[in-house]
Amino acid sequence: MFILFTDFGYDGPYVGQLKAVLLGGAPAVPVVDLMHDAPVFQPEAAGQLLAAYGGGLPAGTITVAVVDPGVGGDRRMIAARGDARWWLGPDNGLLVPTLRRCADVEVWELERPASAAPTFHGRDVFAPAALEVLENGRVEGEPVPAGDLVGWDSPPSLSRILYIDRYGNAVTGLQGEAVMDQAVIRIGYRELRFAQTFSAVAPGEAFWYRNSSGLVELAVNQGRADEWPGVELGAEVTVSTA
């Protein structure tokens, strides 16, 4: 199974072009669109979402992840294997949160084919490498120590809003297991307290909860958190005890 995670958006040709390479080389292998509205140009933030939303993927999956503002530059292109799964993407911190959760990690630097367009490595480098993994169970390339990857020593969580879903819920980069039930989440002038789920509070009431992927999320029961002043992508959140 191929998994796609990008900031390409669902409009335009780019996702289709990426899929065409994968399906052209392996028409019987499913291609799953995990996310195509990852934070644009923000590999650090997108990496937190990839680790959360990609948690629990079946063994043998091959993930192509592209949030790559440095495409065509001197950043490395990598393939990584960990816990019987593969990830391919730029060495810009995007894959790091996922790889740090693996018990065993191996990384290789991918070569850039002469025919690769300088602005579309997802299609011309990562997708062909994913097909190589599928066929051979490996990639050609120089090994890279995992600890040398960009962002390997970065903090394990981000105290800001990374994503706003179609319901107006604001997903943060805070790991839910690290935040106590008694904690108060502050954003702007608002203070939110914990509830386990939407039905635990009255309609219109704001709260924070641990979402199904393990991240702290800000929400309003039957309302939109993103309508509050200050609730926007990149906004900082703070955690304190009640």
C-alpha cells in the first residue's frame, strides 16, 4: 500500500501526477490519500501531523511525504525504513517525528535522476523510489545516520496550532499524553478546560480534548473554534494548571 502525505492541496494536477507514476508502475497496489492539505511550506509542523495521523499504518506500507519548500536546492532526499514500514521524502524535518517513534531506523540518501524536474521531486524522485522499494525491498543510496537528519534533536511537540479541520477544530502540536486532564489551555484571551468528548459539554461550549490521533485539539461542541479571534494556523497556545 502506498500512502500519500503532501501540502499539494486537492485542486490542481500535482496529486494526480504523483498517483499516475505510482499506479503506472504498480496498478494493483492501493494508493491512500492520507493528507494533501498539510501546513504549506512548514515541514516541522507537517511532520507532527504525519507522525500522528500516520500512526498505526500497517506493516509494509510505503509513505511518500512531500512538504518541501527547499525542492531543487541542496537538501537531501531520503528513504527511511523503520518498524517494517518505509517513508520517502525530503531531509528537512518532515519525517523526523515519525522516525523517532520507530524502534529501528535505517536511512539512505536518494540520488537525483538527471531527468528529474527541479521543482517536482515528489513525482520524479520519491514516487519512482517508492516503486523501487515495492519491487526490491530496498533503495540504492548511501546510508545516512538517523541522528544526522535535519531536526533530529528538535522538541517532541509544538505548542501552536498546526491544522484547522472542516469543523473548525484547531489541532495543536501538543502530545495529549503529556498534558494532564487538569490543565488549562490558553489561546488569546480564552481559557479551555478538558473534556473527553463533544457530548460531555453543552452545545456552544469550548473545551480541549485528546483527539483520535493523540494530539491536543481545541473545539466547540456544535460550533467552530476557528471563529474566535486569534485562533489561526501558527497561533501559540500555552498550558497551565487550573
